[in-house]
Amino acid sequence: MANMSLLFYLSVIMFMVGSLVFVSNRKHLLSTLLSLEYMVLSLFIFLFFYLNYMNYEGYFSMFFLTFSVCEGVLGLSILVSMIRTHGNDYFQSFSILQC
């Protein structure tokens, strides 16, 4: 019981650290994508242990992993298209008004 609460607190701390890195001012798109994936991983850990604690099935965690992989692939495709069009992944190198 105490071990499960420790894992809950650990996943919440992981999420807070990931959100702190996400909201800090970063120059590269890749670092923000990595912090988002870290936050998704901490949410998965929290969801997995919560579902195990409540004796539910683990099918929802598989759906969550599937959607998080799709989100990661979408972020990487945006990164690749940005590098192809602008040459780098700096936020300062492109304007939001520019097509």
C-alpha cells in the first residue's frame, strides 16, 4: 500500500518536472517535444499503477500507449518538415504569419 502511494507521488513529480521544462523558454522544437513525451510517459505510469490498484483491465493503457505513439510520430513529422523548410529547429528562425 505504501509502495503504491510512493509510485503515485513519483509519477506526479515526474509530470510536474516535465511541465516545468515544457513551459520554460526553449530554443529548439526537439527539446519541447521531448518534454511532452516525458509528460506522457509519467501519465502512463500513473494510469498503469492506478488501474492495477483498482483491479481494472489493462486494455485502456494499451489504447493510451497507441495514441501517445501517434502523438509522438506527429510531432516528429512536424519537426522533419520544419527542418526541411527552414533548415533548423529554432523557434526564432520562422514567423507564425509566414506560410
